[in-house]
Amino acid sequence: MAVQKSKPSRSKRNMRRMHDVIKQHTFSIDKISGETHIRHHMTLKGYYKGKKIF
């Protein structure tokens, strides 16, 4: 069984836990409709990169 040689520091522990943080989405404004949307997602009206998808 693996046994650690020394106790990990608070810094190393916190660096490991940074991947568990819930991050807030980055929003963009569509060129055509002017609607706010999550980056790399289409708007509610169906626009993506200024083109009508649906």
C-alpha cells in the first residue's frame, strides 16, 4: 500500500482542489440579433456566429 513520505502543503492541496471549483460562464453578444448567449452555444432565437441555425 502506498504511504506518503511527507504531508502535502496547503498550497498543493488547494491547487489540486481548484479543478473542483464551479466556474461562471463567459457570455457573448450575437452580431445579428444582439442577444446575449453562452460562448460556443447558439442563442435562444437559433443564431450561431451570426447565422440562423434553426
